[in-house]
Amino acid sequence: MALGFQIHDSKLIGPRELFADPAFDRAREQANEAMDYFRRHGPFEPHRLPLDDLEYTTMTVLRERLADRWTPMTTELATAGQRPG
């Protein structure tokens, strides 16, 4: 969001949403294309800190509480739903 204001005759005019301008349409389209490309790669670091660096957050508690539910991911599961080459 980008709010724009203007002062005219000692009056505050606005806010106006600056990104609503059609001039930003191409930039939005390019940003969406780039993010779609990144999302197809799946989650990867550094989207967040590694688990070991999250010791002062609730992540350690969650990791311990959910440890019995985790199973190693097989290659078949990891590649399920991906298009061939």
C-alpha cells in the first residue's frame, strides 16, 4: 500500500492509493510472475532461520511436541505432482 496526500489551499487532500494507478499494472504482473516461479521451487532457506537458530521462539517447543509425527520424506513423495522434465 502506498498512500498519497496533497496539501492544497491549506487543506489536506487524500489519502489516495498510489499503487491503484494503472501505471503499476505491469510491475504487479512481473512481480506475480517472479513469485510464481519462486513458489514452484518449494520452501527453501532463508525463508526463515534454520530450526537450530529458532531456540528462543516457540519453534523448539513445537518441534519437540510434534517429533513423533515426523517421518522421513521419500523421493516419491517429494516429487509427487511435479511435471516430468
